Amino acid sequence: MSVIFRKNLEKFITLNDQNFDEVLQYFDHKTIKKKQNLMEEGDYCSEIYFVEQGCLRMFFIKENGLEQTTEFAIEQWWMTDNFSFERRLPTTFYIQAVEPTTVLSINNDKREALFKIHPIMEQYFRMVYQRSYAASQRRIRYLYEFTREELYFHFEGQYPEFVQRIPQYMLASFLGFTPEYLSEIRSKRRS
Amino acid sequence: MSVIFRKNLEKFITLNDQNFDEVLQYFDHKTIKKKQNLMEEGDYCSEIYFVEQGCLRMFFIKENGLEQTTEFAIEQWWMTDNFSFERRLPTTFYIQAVEPTTVLSINNDKREALFKIHPIMEQYFRMVYQRSYAASQRRIRYLYEFTREELYFHFEGQYPEFVQRIPQYMLASFLGFTPEYLSEIRSKRRS
DNA sequence: CGGGCCTTTGACTGGTTTCAACTTCTGTGG
DNA sequence: CCACAGAAGTTGAAACCAGTCAAAGGCCCG
């Protein structure tokens, strides 16, 4: 099963049916309801998550008590607090389902074991991280290059369907401004 | 040679003398003067760079003509425009030496060849990218969490020696504000 | 020793936040 | 299936963080 995971693997590497089945054995399936947390502040973030269906968001709690969203993950995206995962330290983030969501998960130790038996998975993750890092680099550039208003129009241009999919206050948070200001931006364009 | 590269490799993997020599053959040495560019806007960013000695910065030119610094790399850091490198597209960044600098470089094709002969290097780069991505994730969090003033104090606390090493206007640019504002922050603390 | 680059200072400006009040949407229980 | 309460979105006024501009001072390197 997990057609979508296989599809994602095949973007980077080739695996025959038997090898895919073997690889899949290392992963667990999890189903979470909307608003349910997959990970909370203080947890050891021992796993990484691959979204099969649905949408996750990562956020932390700011000084003033507000939730600051830093990432979204939809189908075929990996998500975790990499710092906590790698250093085996407690996380300061939450991972929450924006919609009913199913994920594949694997912990650090199991993944190391997987790498030993299927070295091609090392290549797969090297490529996944290379892309993720590249995306992250680009995002940092946008944060420097664009005003908040431009960030919104740029994001809307790149992911129009996703903008429809999530509540505005989450999008505002992700783009680094307030829901009130997003309202203002949207009303400006209407006129 | 290249004691420092070997030192870095050994943080992640083990290689005997012979294998290290073989690996090193795939890399080129480059020496660049202060203010010289290793890469310019429009270039195909075909290589990745490992800093042996010195300091690089990556920047792009904003609409208003100003240089916006997005990254620094000192000894033992890798630097490249990953997006351009991976997709084989022209870059929109510059990479420039802040000090006289020596780097190791390798292009995409050579690196693929290296992975074939020394699969352990695939593991090395998987780990390097995992860390880089984690660092990038943390940096994005800081950009959301801190005011510009807090960003400065936080950075100064984490890298006090590096703050001394580079001109203030570059640091201000990297932290996302103007040299004037950095002056203001610094004068506030003096009083 | 001089010129240009870097840093500092101050006045003014504006993009974005904060706060509060109001309206609209949504989902859950009766 | 409707009612209603809480959540999400809108609007406007006041405040503030940080940018812009201009001018002066300091310092490095040729």
C-alpha cells in the first residue's frame, strides 16, 4: 500500500516491489484528527513524518502566548523538528493536524537500521534534505526580499489552491504578520 | 593535505588514509582574494564550496540596488546556491570572499561519480544537509520570534568572535536591518 | 597624508501592530 | 434541521518599530 509514498520515492530512486515492501515495514501508519497534536513542546522529537493525506502545521508559542506557525506540510512533504530529532533534545515546537491527516512515521534508530539494509534510502534522504534545504534557503531570501504584503501576493501566486485550503489566520501567522493586516491587504485589492 | 576537510569528514564518517586521498582527488582547490566573487548572478551554480580557511558571504541585489547578505560561511562550512545547483538553473546570488579565502570545490557530476565509488560520501552529505536544514529551520524561527534588536543580541551571544571578524554593515544586512539601526542598538547598550 | 569607505547621530516617515468593537461564518447539541 | 455560541474575519484609530535621508566624524589603506 501507500501508493503516495512509493510515488515520492520514485521521484528520487528506483525500488522493485519486494524492496519497497521491505522498506515500508520500517514505517508506522498514524491517523490524526483535525486540531490533534502529533508532537508537543517538551516531547523528544524522535520521529519524522511523511504526509500521505491531509495537512500538518508546525508552530511554537511566542512570549505573548500566541501561536507562531513556521511550516506547513501537505501530501508528500516530510515534517519534523530536525534540531530536536538529530540532537535528541526536547522540542520547542508543536506539530498539529490542520485537517484529518494520515502520516507515515519512522524514528531515528529504525531509520539507521533501514540505511544499513537499504543503502539507497540514504541516497533518498540525502536528496530530500538537499531539496528541503534549498527550499528553506529560498524562503529565507523571500523573507529578506519582500515586504509582508508582497509575501502574501507571492505566496498566493505560487500556491493559490493551498491559500483556499487553510484558515486566513494561519496563513497570516506563517507569513509573519497579523490576521488584521491580512484583512487590510485583501480589502485593498478588492477596491 | 587539507587537514580541515578530513577533520570535518571525521565528524560524520570514518575514512582511512587511502580512501581519504581518493576522495580528495575529486575536489579542486581555489584561492580567492578579499572582495573577489566565486559566483555571480547569472552564473550556473555548478559547484559547492567547502571553506578551508577564511570567510564567504552570499548576497543578492535588491530592487533598490542594495546588497542583501543571506549567509556567511567560515571554516568547515559548505556554501552554495542549492536551488541553482540542484536544478541546474542560473543563480540570482553572488558568493564573495569577506577575507582571503581558500575553498575546496566539486561540481554536480563529479560528486555523483564520487558517490558511486565511495557510497559513504552519500551518507556524509545526507548528514551535512540534515544539519544544514535543521540550522535553517532554526534560523527561520528566530526571524519570527525576535525583534531586530533581539536578533542582534542573540547572534552576538552565539558568535561573539565572528561579530568582531566582519564589518558591521554586513552583519546588519545579514540580520535584516540597516547599518544605521545597528548603530542605534549598539549606542543604547553603551549608555 | 589624503580620500573614500564605514560608522554614528538625529529628524522625519511609513509599514505593520495592537486594541477594541463589530460582523460573519461554522459546527455542534438539542 | 435549527439555534446559538464560539471562532474567524473585518474595520478603524492610535502607537511603535525600524527605514530613509542627510550630514558629520572616524578610520583604514594606498
